[in-house]
Amino acid sequence: MQPIVSRRGIWMLGALTALALLSPPADVHAQIFDRLKRATKKAEEVQKKLEPMSVEEEREVGREVAAKLIAALHLYKDEALTRYVNMVGATVAAQSERQDIQYHFAVLDSDDINAFSAPGGYVFITKGAVALCEDESELGGVLAHEVGHIAGKHVLKIVERDKTLRVGMEESKAQMPGSDYLNKMSQGILVKIIDQGLAPGDEYDADQRGLKYAHAAGYPATGLSRFLTKLDQATQQGGKSFWTRTHPPVSERNVRLEKAITAEHWEDADRPNLADRFAAQTQMLKPKA
Amino acid sequence: MNSKLRFGSLVLVSALMLGIAVPLAMAQDNASQDQEKPQKEEKPKKKKGGFFGGLKAISGSSSEQQEVTTTAGSKTVGEGEEIGNAKPTAADRQAVTGMEKYSISQDDLAKFQEEGQLKR
């Protein structure tokens, strides 16, 4: 009698059943697909965190740092002094090699002797620091040092390297003022620049850049070193400044500045240091008799 | 003939077992991952690494802040941390915008530089 199903048929049926049973159910397929999708997204996020910041993103971060500085220390609202600081700042910043951003200058209402710069071109100097200067070349030297930090992207490079800080940057509202991302990022920057200090190499680099900008702008190159000497004396007498707390020793910085001036053969000591103009423009800071 | 049938049955049974075992193993894998998640979350959070570790949120009155610094031992709240915790108001943000929009005319700047014998 002929069997209903041939032997070959039985084998075929067996193989098909095995295949059907071996292939996982649809929900497992979905899980595998979902895992692959998540892994791809994660890889894209990591890639993004490692990318350099765009100028726009840098500006947003700097804007948040600036807002916090103003919230904590307040602007010194004197139109004449703000204008003067902007004039000197614009003069030295014009010599910076970094011209893809605009530089903004402001005076903070603090008697501490400090100057700050934030990514994106924001430069602050306290009225205490302006008052410590004796002439315009010193003010120019300090502002040029801060411009040097921005041009050298010293803070920006740290931020770009620190992946933990960039968590959340891909969220849609990350670039909105006051977002969790910008808040965390600006907190980190302020702790770094004020409490911990940048790497000594970055400070020396900002000194060298500032020296070049000030000299190229027409100021005597010794402005910054004269300011640093006075700052050292002022803090020894109780003046408050994070510059002497977190920056390399003034003696070492001044040695390097002098070496650079000698190496460049800059004989610019006869250039006007503009002490009279400085005194006239900053008279509001002098104690009233 | 019998041995061929036995072999065929063996293949069929193996296939059946594999078909059941694979999805089961995947389901177990998922379940164990789900169990691991809460355990990971329970672990005490380490301080953030990198350059910016050790940020502390400060809220409330200054006496509360004092308590935070005291219980943390010798760690004190740095000036940068205090400034970092500042919450800018709309007026503060407006001041930043004002700083960005502040401009000096090129003529005035040129005159300023000329008077100081500076370079343009």
C-alpha cells in the first residue's frame, strides 16, 4: 500500500517545523531591533559629545556663565567706565588671532581684584582690579590676558574633553537659557576658573598671547607684569584675588614675560603708558577726600 | 530503516528543544537585565569625574549652607561654586544682552586709538 505521505515529505515537514520553531517569536525580534536602535543612538550621542563645540554653542555656554557672574557680583553701572574699558578691550582684542567671535567687556561691582573670561568672548574685570591699575597699559595687559584665554580656547578645550559635562547637550531644550545642561556646564566652568584654576600652561599661554596683543595694539608690553607685581603686593596685604590663589606664582610669570620681551627684541618702553588718560577715565573709583 | 527513522526523530526532537530554548533564554536575559537596573541605581552615586567634580547644590538660607560645609568636614564652598549656584534673574540675562549689544562707534574708537598713539 502506498503511504499517504512519502518519506521525503516527512523529512521536509520536519525541517519546516524545526525552522518555524527555531525562529524566535515576533516580540523577540522587536526586542533585538530595539536594542540595535538604542546602541546606534548611544554611539551617535558619544560621537556628538566628542565633537568640538560650535561657535553658537560656545556663545550659549558663555552667556550662561556671564549671567551667573552678573547675578552674583552685579555690574558696575557707570557708563563712562564701561565705555573706557570697552575701548581698551576692543583695542587689544583687535590684535587677537581669533576673530570668529565678538568680544564683550564689562566691569563687575566688586572690590576683589579679579578678571574673568568666559567662552564666546565675554570678559569681565572687577572695579577692584581697575582701581589697582596705575595706567592704561596695565589695564590693557589684564584685558589682553583674558582675551588670550578665549583665543587659546583654554576653558573650551576642558569642556570639550569632559564628556560628563556634555551629558544632556543633545536634548531639544539644552541651549535654552537656564536649561539644566547650561546650568551644569556654567557651574563647572566657574568652579574650574575660580576655585581650581586652569592648568599653569594655559595661564602662561594666556600671558604670552596677551603680551603680544598689548604690544601689537601699541601699548608697552610690560603692562601685565607691572600689574601682576602690584597684585602680588596687594594680596599679601590682605587684598582678595583668586588670581594669586589659583594662578602660577607671579615671580615665575614675570620671568617668562620678561624673557619673551627680550626674545622678541621689543624695545617699547618709550611708548606712552597713558597714565593721565587712565586717571581721568577712572576717577570715579578713587576714594573721595 | 529503523535507524534512519530514529535519526529523523532525534533531529525533530532537537529542533523542537532548540525552538523552545532560544526564546526562553532571551526572555531570561531580559529579565535579569531588568533586575540589575534597580540594583545599579541603588549604588551610591560617585562624585563626577573629570575636571569638574565635586559640585554641590546649595539651596535655602545661609545657615543651611553653613551646615552643609560643616558636615562635609574641611570642604568649604568655594567662591566659584557660590557664583556657579547663582540663579540669574530676567534682569541679569537682560544685562548680558545689553553687554552684547553695547557698541562703540568705529569713529570714536579710531579717535581714542589715535589720541593714545595706539594701532588700529
